[in-house]
Amino acid sequence: MMNTPPDVFLSNDLLAQILSFLTVKSLTRLRCVCKNWYSLISEPSFIKLHLHQSKRNNPHTTLLLQFGSKDIFSVVIHFPLTRLFENPSITVTHDSNHLSTKNDCNNFVGSCNGLLCFRSNPSYNIGDILLRFENPATKLSNKIRVYDCNYRKRSRVDFVFNQVRIYKYSFGYVNSNDTYKVVASCLRGKGKGTEVKVFSLGDNVWRYIQDFPVDPLRIRFPFVNDGVYVSGTINWLAIRNNEVYDWKSITIDQFVIISLDLGKETYRQLLPPRGFDIVPHVEPSVSVLMDRLCFSHNVNGKYFVIWQMKEFGVEESWTPLLKIGYSSLRYIFQQDYYCYDSTQLFIFPLFLSENGNKLILAYDKDDQAILYNFRENKAEKIKITNYIRWFISKNHVESLVSTC
């Protein structure tokens, strides 16, 4: 007589480890298997575990804002970043990766842990705005009207002095209490600091926090220096003692990075790398590559240098990451500019391949980007035929994170 094999039993911890390697699409289906699986996949601890595995094991994807024309917003699309590194002549189409926009809330703020944040209205200070949080993997969204309790008082003052208050928005996450936050910042005036307010997902009102005593650097390219998220903070490149904004009079010791801790809602000032010792002709910038804060600048039109902060918040950990000679890029820029002057070119690093051999760069022409191969010392344009706003492109990873 044959023995019946014993039933196989998996603990919830082991089952969670196995399921965390699956895609969101597969997990959505598996929720229907039984109540236990539905409960396990819906638990906050599993959602965090799955997000960790997604960041570690899945190919990075990037979000691109695509415009039907140079002035009209059309759609947001996403596709694997690895495809761009492999083929810079890739064709982007409106397929299943197309995220439909909402006319009343279509200004992109940012992407964090699989969530996208959009806002309504221009950046002008009106009484309240709509914020929309969307998870394209789960196809869930949440629209919230956020009120500004101080609007009436502030708007009267602005009207009297004929000022337009322009806010810049950033989006990030606080791991300690599992909270997503939107930060809005606005210059008070030359040398008068910056007003800052914060919205936490789950509330419906802006909270004003301590002003920044310095002004974030006003870079001439839209959406650059609106604040970059890394390690629970939002970071801006700023200028100290900036009573009169005159680039020729700015000195090295005036540059500083304002870092806002989203959990404590307090800021600190970080110094740029010590190797940054000459004020360039064009603005330097801060960005994030491979989840680390980076600082980039032009060196006398000869090199483009990227520094990486190995340990966030530790100024001594600034390390040279990449150095590109402008001679390697000359052919591309000579095609675009009648008078080519490398000292005046603004370049912004977007994405770095996991092996560190390839880098995607945005430059003065907002609708175009460069793929640079370090191993071959070769640069080529990314030949996407659609109109893309590269300066707005963001990293994105699939997740089960809730929009509420």
C-alpha cells in the first residue's frame, strides 16, 4: 500500500518571501486564491517587503512626460530604462504603458516608491489645489483638494505689492511613520529667504514650517532644482547671502545644499564637494543617481564632473563619480549650436546604468538627451522621435503602495 505524501505547509513568513518576488499584476490575481493570501498580500509589512524586492531585483524603469507639442501636455508614459541603454534609437509608442492624464490635475510633481503625484493649476498661489496620487501598477488613484488656511491674508498682501507667488513642488517619503509628503516652496524675495509648506497624504491642508534662510538657486531650465528626494529628505542647491542675484558676483563659499528632513520637518545646510573651487559660467546642479545625492558642474568648458555623496549627510564622503571631457561631446553640440561654446553648456545627469558604464544626460535642448558610453568614450543622441521633456523624467518602480 502506497503512503500518501504529507500536506506541504508553508509559514506565512516563508510564503511572503516567495510572493515578494512576483510582479504586481501576478499578486493582484493571487489575492483571489483565498482569504489568507488576500490578507497577507494586503499587509503593510508585505507591501514594504515587495517594494524592497522590486527595487533590488527588477529592471529600473523611467517615467517620461511626453508632449504632443512643445506647449501642450499630452500623456505620461513609462518603459524599461534598460531599453534606452541598449538602444538609443528606440521608438516610444502609446501602448499599455500609457498613463491617461486628467485635465483637472495633470501637472507632474514626482514619483516615489511606485506612487505618482500630480497637481492642478499653475504654480501661482491660489487658495487651494488638487493633488492626485496614482499607482499605475494597481491602477488605483486618489484625488485630494488641499486647502491653504493662510491664503486670504497672503493673497491680499501679494495683490497690494503686485507680486506673483510661484511655488515649486517636490514629493517624498518618511520611512519612520510610512507617510508620503508633498513640499511646496516659494521665494519671498531677493535675500528674504524661502517660504515652505508641507502636505501629508491623508490630510487636506497645507502646514507651514520654518522658512529657509537662503534662496534655492534659480536655474534657467524648468523643473531643474525643484528639489530632489533621497534618504527621506528633499534637497535644493541654494545661494547664501544673495541680496542681489548677479552670477558674476557670486563666490564659491555662497553655494550650499539645503536638505529638508521630511520626518522632522527641519532643514540643515550641506556644503558642496571641496573639489568644487571655481564658479562655473553655468549653474551647477544637484541630482540623484543610484539612490545617492550627486553634485554636477562644468569645469572651464573642459570637463563635466559628477560628485557622489557616499554617505548621505556626511560632507567628507563626497567622491568624484564620473568625469566627461567636452571634447567627447563636441560633435553632438556642434550639430545643435551655430556657435559652440562648451563653457556655456548646461548638462544635467538623469540615469546611470547599474554597471556604471552608461549615462543618460539632458542638456540645453529640453526635448533631447545624450547616451554616453564611458567604456568606449562615445556619445550619441537618443533618437526618440516623440517630443520628450527630459528634465522632468523620473525613476519609477512597480509597487503595491496605497494611494490613500
